[in-house]
Amino acid sequence: MYGTIRTAAYEPDPAHGALLEPLHVMRLGEELRTALTDLYDRTRRQSDQPSRLPVRQLNSLLRAMAPGVVATARNADASADSAWLYGREPVPVEVVGPLVGTWAAGLLRGREDDETEDDDTRDPELEDRLLERLDVIVANLPSWESEPVDLTETSVSSGGTAEPARRLFSLLPEWVAHRLAARPFRALGPDIHFRVVSRESGAELVSWPPQAYEHKKRTWYYSALIAITVHTVPFAQRFRVHVSTSIRRWATRLDIQPRELRGTTVLLDVPLPWPDGPDRAPRLVENTLAFDRSRGRVAWRRHSPAILLPDLDIVRRYPEPADLFSTPEKWLKGRKGIAAGIVYSPVLGPHSVASGVMPKERSLLDAWVEEGLRPMLRRVPDLSRVTRRNTPSLQPRSAPAGQADTREAVLALSRRSALARVLNGAPLDVDLRWQSPETREGLLAELPALIGLPPGRPVDGAEDTWRWQADGVDIRVRVRPAGSLAAALEISGDRRRPFALRLADTVSHRCALVAERIAQPEEALGLAIIEIGGKERFNVVPGSDPKHALRIACARQGRLSQFVSLPQEAEDTLAHRARWTWLDAFRQLGAISPPAHRVGGGIPGDLQYVALWLVRHTRKGPTRCPVRRLVAVRVRPDEGSVDGWDPGRAEWVPYPRLLRSLAAGGATGDGVAGALGAPSRKGYSFGAAPEQHWQKEAERQIRTLLYQLRDRPTLLLADTGNMRQCWPRLRNGSLVKDMLGFGDGPDQRLSVYGPDLRVILVRDGNGRNEVPEWYAHDGNGKVGFTKGVWGPSDPDNRVFGSTADVPHTATLPKGLMKLVPTELGRAAPRKTAWNPVCLELTALGCLSEKTLADAGREGDRADLPAEWATLAHQLRFHDDYPPLARPLPLHLARLAGEYVLPLAAP
């Protein structure tokens, strides 16, 4: 068992001092900003929103085609005096000017492409004058200003969190990426060279050209991928640079129709068109390729610089979208100095190169990064174990010979007892709708096995009804073919009506069909299990997947809903599918409770857990209707109960009732009960300040809920990456130990919201690498994975790491190499490298010595933050599940969001 883990995180080295870079800065300037805004106002569609320049495409073009430009500032168009471009040297106006002019002319060309025959809003003479004015201004661009930039510029919040200057979130990753790209990566084989890809939230390094792997008589291509981002850590004295490593795969054949292409990233490797300059830029140019329904063909999305490249360089032939879609491998290999790679995603078809890298390879890349960043940045110190109690009281996964049945019997009895508590004497009425006989038989066989009852048989006189009764459990299962219930939704093609309204009509029709065929349960807890095709079966027609319609329909009928996928063609997964179908159904019923913890006597025996989760659907959500809804779940282990918060009644209700109300309430057309924004055809009905309104409403609901929890010790769990959207004071820079803040008010002591309240904040990567990657090591070159709770040696530390083991099915050698396959690992590229996530646990609020003294409770035992972090860590483990991504109460709150399904109202 490893005793130390190392994170791929770096911080400014105080021994080096400030990291001053002699950069050059260009500001947008009022004259250029006004000219561009006037031109843009002539090209954009009518909108009530204030005008903001779409400079994303321009910035991408400048970074890619202007050698010497290091980075472009975020939101530079908001103010004429803000820094716009950062360069290692002043980039000549002969370079910047044509790029700006080409982009501006592209705005008008885009307007012409969008015109309809009856469009009479154009004024060609005015547009010509605007372009002439722009030509003069571009010829006299703002001058470059020399400015030393401190890449370690930091301020410290009132809570003690170091925060980098805002511009460093984009500028520092670019600096790090270019510094690392200047050196090849040398491991056990040929040198690997990297190119920079600029992103909105950091930078990436992509090994280029891609590596080839032969398999199944085809050549598959892949690259190393290194993502670089800047982040803060609660109460840390220095901000962090996180560096993550993975595999980027390239598509060489697209097994989809053009209409199915929703949007895929394309990286271009293009020469620079400027004389007396470098032949190629150190960057790959990011673009997006998608099917354009208005034009009926594959096209570049508007922000893609690829649209403008032919105007800059009329000599070379750049890839046309249709050609790139049909022959991606040809362009990946390159044609006459130009190459293009379509970034692979599973929707494009199969790929023989699997995802991920193993710890050994990650450690080698990490060491290369560390060497390249010295002496300006240093590695964050390794973390050590804070406890040996890594898991709660679980049943051993491996039983001695002859005792395996005993373990399963104990777990079955536990599940049956949990079901009995939830049912409380009422029957469980299950309507099972199947499409394949083997699935039907598998589900009927797995149910009694999971709860320790003998195999069932049809009830006399009713061949389609099965029943089990024992120890307070009464389960009736009716089995019938799914028929048209599981068919794809048929959505009207009337484009005069918004898609969300047409989808709502279709859902209503499916609800009527369900009401005809699935009865409401009488004095019973209702559940529907429906066998249905996977998402890929409904990709051709957007919105045709019936799953969400069926969930709404079942909720209207007073039933929870669980779906089981059709049999897999490649392998028989029937037992696995049946088992997880019933386990997920038990979870929805609330028949689940965390195992007894093994933290120690510092945890109150009557402790309850409360988890908060914000459900946020945009117009691209499952029902194409935007909504925000706060979900709160309460778990009381001593009572074996799982409840949800009903904000309308301001009370706790059983978890199944919460789920049904979320779906049924969202289907009324009036918005979800307790929603933070009611859906309508135009979005949120909050007048001029919707963001402030729904944040205030969310915070009001949270305060009301906290006051309802004062009667007993409570551990509040919140995912900061999720909840800071509606509770901004959970941002790292706003946190203060043992305090809570809402809105613009002052921070308040934790005891204001409950004398025995504790708060643990949970954070994962959140899709932005917010928590660094990690690997365990023994200090002698051996690396791997391990589970545990980790932290520095400081006893006052409040931030910990939680890691879990890889699944028992993951048996790949930890020294497997993909980037440099060895003789022993020729098949390594097609092996999936599963890497467990490190979950960040911040003990924001606990009963510290100061908290107890402020409350007049000096004689009480002070909390140890490490114990409460350990408790949250142990909540990730359960006998029926592999380690959860989040503590169980948060897991339940997040999954409740699957029932938030609002429908658009006419």
C-alpha cells in the first residue's frame, strides 16, 4: 500500500520571486472598437441583447496566424482600454492589419450567405463606407506598448485563498505551453514533439504529427494530449497550474451520415502566409465542423478561423468541409503542406486506440513537465495519508472457499430489509415492458436473487403477473410487451413553431398512450421498467428518443421509471443489465443507506447527511426547455430513510415522491415546483436581471432548508463546481473557514444556521481539470494507484484528497506504455487506461476550537477536519456499487436531476 500520492500540480516558487515577462501589449482602442461594432451591428440578426463583438474567431485567427502573439485577452471588446493582444515582440501592422480586415470582411460575407430573398435590411452603400473606414483604421492600428507582466501576480482573499490576476488564467497556460513545446519529450523511443492549441479556459499540447497504429488491417492515429489550466485551492497560499495527460485520437473514417454530425473539433496545421517570417506557427488552429441544416451540408461553424484562411492565402488549397468529412485520413496525412485532424469522439464510429494513459507513462510526462518549468514553478508537495480507515464497514469482496453464498445472503437480507422500510406495509407494483424475451426472463430471475427469495412463478389465473411476499415485502410484477410505448417519438416538421413546443406536443401524445396502457398503482408504490434502445438508435432524428417522454408519462401515472437497454450484439451482458436495472430501481425507491462508517467517536451517532445539487437545463436540454432547479436530499442512516426537500411545502418528503413530483410537475407547462426559473418560449421570465433573481431565490431556498435542519447534527455536502452557479459565495476566493455567506451580506458563523452543522465542499475536475491528476509512488520509481484520504502534514489543513481503487476488472499493468509501445506491449494502444479521479474535500465548516469558544461551548470536543473529510470519503463506498464519484447523498441528489423534465408552454 502506497503512503504518498503525487499530483500533477505546480505553483510559483517563492525562491525564484516574481516571474516578470517583457511582453508587448496592444489595446483595442476606441476608434477600432467603434468601427468593428458598427460593422457588426449591420450584420447581426435583430436582438434585444446589447451588442458584443464576436471576437472569438478573430482571436483564434490572430493566435494562429500572427507569429509572436502569445495570447489574446478575455472580454477585451468590453472596454477600449483593456489589453487585447500580448506578444513576445511587436507584431507588424502588415500582419495584424490583414487579419483584422479579413475577419471584418467575413462578417459581411456571412451576412450575404444568410440573406433571404425578402431581406430588405441591407444598405450596400453604408456597408461600403464602413469597410472603407475600417480600411483606414486598420492601416493605423493602435501601437504596441512594452509592459513587463508578472506571471505570478497574486492577491489574497479575506479567507486566505491566493488568487491569480484575472489575465493569468489565459496568459499563463499559453506561456507554459510554449515553454514546454520548445523541448521534445524523450522517453524510451523517438523524440515526441508538441504543438500548442489555444483554448478558452487554458491551453493544450498535442503531439504532432500523430502516431500510427496498425490493427484490423487499418491504420489508426493518435497523439499525446497535455492540458494546462490555472486554478485556485481553498485557503492555499499560492495558486496552482494543473497539467493533465491523456490520449487524443483522430478520426480516419466517419461512420455517420452528414446530418448526424452535431459538431466536432478539427485542428489545422497550416503554413504562415507572411514573407520573411517563420514557415509554420507553433500552434494548431482549432475549428468546428458540423452539419448546417439551413444550407443542407457540412460546413464550418462561424467561429472557425478555417472560413477565413482562403482569403488570406489564395495560393494554397485548404480543406473543404465536405471533402474533409468524406476523406479525413487524406487530410490527416497532409496535402501540399496543409494537414487537418478530426478529433475523434465515439459518435463517429469505433476506434482501435483506447483512451487514457497508465501511471508509469503519466509519471514520465509529469517529470518532463517539472523539468521544463524549473525554476519558475515548483511541484506542489506530495500528499500523505491522514487515516488508515479507508472504507466503511463493507462486506469482504472475496470470501473464503465455501462462504461466498453467505456473503450474498447477508447482502440480500440487507436489501430486503431496506425495501421493507421503504414500502412500510404497502405493496410494490411493477409494470415491466419488454422487447426481448431474454431480458424479461433475466429481470424476473434477478429480482428474487437480489433480495434473497426463491424464484417466482406466475400467479394462478394470471400468466403475466408474478408475485413475491416475505418479511414485510410484497412485490407484484406484471410483464407485457413494450410495443409502441418504446417507439421513437414522431415530431412535427412544422418549422413555423419552435422545436420545444413541437416536442412538448409529442410528449403529451406519448403520455396519453402510456395512460391507456399503464395503470396507476392502487395503494401501492408504483414502478415501471421499460426495455428501450440506446441513444444511438435515435441519433438520426433529434429529440426522437422516447426515454424522457416515458419518464414524464410514468410520473403522471404515479410511477417511478427505470430503463433497461436492449441485448448487446457483441456479448451477452444480460445478467449485468438485469442486476443494475433492479439496483437502480431500489435506489429510486430510496431503499439504500450508507454502510456504517469507521471514522471514530468524534462523529455523532444521530448525524444526518444533506446534499445539495443544482439542475440546470439549457435550450439544448432533454426537453429543449431551460430550467434551473435546486434539489436537496437528506439521508438518516439511523432511520434508514432517504428524503427530498419540497420547497413548495417547505418540508421533507420521501425520495420516491420527490422524483415523481419533479417529473410530473415539470410536465404541467407551468415550470417545476420550486424551480429557479420558469420555462417559457423565450427562456426565463425574470425581466431584466434573470441571473440575480434566480441566484437570490436559490440562496433563499438554501437558508430556509438550513433552518429546518437545526434539530440534530447535520453534515451538509455541496459540489462547488455545480452549486457555485447559484451560490456564488462558494467560489474559492469567497470562502472563509467556519463561515457561510449569502448574497452581498457579511459572512456569518456556522452556528447561525445550526449549532451542530458541518459543511464539506466536494470538487472534481468539473470538465476543466480543477482537481489535478495524480499517481501514487514509493519514492523508488514504483508508481500505481491506491485508495485513501490524503493531505499535507499541517494539522490545521482543511483541504484533502479522496482516491478510490480501480475496479477489480481493471487488471492492466501499471507500466503499460502507449506513446512509446515496447516489445512487451505492442497491443498497448488498444488497451483502455482507467484512472480513478482524485476528489477534493474541503472541510469548510466544523466545530473548531474557535467556533466552540464563540458559541460558549469551550468544554465540548473540537472537531478534527481530517475526520470529517474521512467520513465524506467513506460515503463513496457501498456494497452494491463500485466506488462512487461522489459521496452517496450527493450521488442521490445528482441522479434526482434526471427527473427534472420541464416542457415548453404555448
